[in-house]
Amino acid sequence: MNTPVRLAAVEAPGQPEVTPVLKSLYRGFERELLVPLWTEIGDLMPAHPRSRAVPHLWRWDRLRELASQAGELVPVGRGGERRAIALANPALGGRPFATPTLWAAIQYLMPGEDAPEHRHTQHAFRFVVEGEGVWTVVDGDPVPMRRGDFLPQAGWNWHAHHNATAEPMAWIDGLDIPFQYVTEAQFFEFGRDRISDAERTTPERSRSERLWGHPGLRPVSAGTTAPGSPLLAYRWEHTDRALTDQLAVEAEGFGSTVEPGHAAVRFTDPATGTDVLPTIRAEMHRIARGAGTAPVRETGSSVYQVFDGSGTVTVGEKTWSVTRGDLFVVPSWEPFSARSEAGSTDSDSGALDLFRFSDAPVFEALRLHRKHTEGAAR
């Protein structure tokens, strides 16, 4: 019988004595597609997470160069939908997955181009490290995209993009494609080939911002909201001010930062106070010049992009010098730390600013999230 199950009787501590009878038993297991736990427990139940992904770094200047070449050669339209180029973790068999649960890509839109409308169950966001001029249109609401802006979009919302300028624009997309792929839960649907003239307008603020973009204020007219944030754009000016204020309060002698010189904010749903997306957490971290972070391990994986500044980051046994735009992966339970070498010549804030997204909401919902900071009590 042809069977994918292959069992080898081995002499090892805790294993049964290798005899002809044992080998015969194993052949019976193979025929019936059975795998005994005692031959697999070290792989199925390791002492700590062993991610299939590995730490890896992608340089922004190279990504942007290749995306620009693709802009000249690859059309945007049905069949490809988006000129999005995904990060492929070198340990994941060539799949377009940054980690086993997270998808990240650089997307590039040429002047005057439209990316056609569609929707999918995968939760998504856009983060802009440079440039402006593209509007994402979510359920008919045109939302401007500018440097530093974080734009979440929960699954199953119609969305398209249009570039209203004479310059190309690039940004990063993050989605939970690998998670929904492995759980076999995904749906996709085509929308209109072109958006309407009314949707091609270029308002300074979207309707979602006019309703939901006021700190601590919820529109009384809003009833129960769908999963995912109803605020479609979190503007850099607000993120920057929050990080600046945290470090200023710390300098005044009050507790306000994650650790000395390390400010951080999390993007949250204004309707619920929870993460902006059901399966994705997004944060911005600012590390003051000369400051470093303690090594941290967490279950689940993360993707980081350097928004501004320079420094060194260490993931597991890998250490890289990084600058604006560079992206890197932190697999599950690999220790991560960073040190800022930023200054006034390479950073508007004089600090190392890191955008991070992770799968933490999934792990927290399943009660599987665990975090350990080096030097802290277990």
C-alpha cells in the first residue's frame, strides 16, 4: 500500500526496544495511516516555539528600485489586481509569506493609475514610509495616504486605489493572508473595474476621519460597529506628537515609556479600544538616540519597518544596521532588541522610529500569548 506515513524504529532513550515485532507493529501503523506520539513528541511538543520562519532583512532602496521597474512593465488590472510584491521568508519554501501568519508587500502605483475594486476576508492595512498622492477608496470613502499614515481596513470591505498625481507612489501592505490560508477561511470577490467620478475626488479628510478622528469622542449616531476600526486613517502628526510627549514626560521624571528612552503607542479601534484589526496588532516605537531596548521574546511573529532614523537591530543571532524603509522579520520566540544611532541628519525626530505589526490578537484570543523580557522574572 502506498502511504505517506513512514516510521523508523530507533534505539534511543525513552523509545521501545527495537525488535522484529516492533517493526511489524510500525508497518501496521503505516498501512492504517497512524502515527504514534512517542515517535513525534519532540517535534510536536517542543520545550519552546520553533518557528518555521527565520529572521530576515529586506532593504527598502532595493525594494523600491524593483517596484519602480515593475511599474514600467507590469499593468494594474484584472488578473493581477495589484502591483504588490510580497516578502518571501527564505525558510518558507518560496511562498509569499513574511511569517507563517503575516503577509507584507511593497505596493506601487504609477501616476494616474487605478487599482480596481475588490474585497476579501483577509484583514489588511497600508503604511506609508514616504510620498503622498494616492487615495484608497474604502466602501466609497476616499482616504488620502501620506508619509507616516497608518490605514487599516477590516476584511470584506470594498476597496480600490487611485493615484491623483504625476508621481508614482509606494507603500507597504500588511495582511493576514497566511493565517487565513492555513485555516482555509478565505473568500475573495471582484468589484467594479472603475470607481465613480465622485469617488475619485481628493478630500483632505475622509468621512471616517470626520466622524471618528476626534480623541476620546464617539459619534452618538454610531451603533454597533463591524469588526475592525471604523477610523480608516491614523495620521502621522498625531502619532508623532504622542511619541514626542511620552519622551518629554519621561525627561520630566515621570513614568511614561516602555523602558528608558523607548516610547511606544498602539493603534486602537476608537469604538472598542481593542486592536484595530481582529488578527493584526500595529504599533509605532520611538527609541531615543543612544538608547537601546532589552531583548524580548514573544509567541507569534512580527514584521518591522524602519520609518525614520538609523540603528542596529538584533533578531536571534542576526544583527543588522538599518535605515529608513528597511523591513525585517521577528519569528516566534526569537529575541529582539534595537539600539538607536539616529540623529538630526537622518531622522526628523532625532530618534529611531520603528513601525511594527504582529499577529498578537490571534494568540491573545487563543490564550497562547507569552512574552519574556531579558532580565525580568519569569
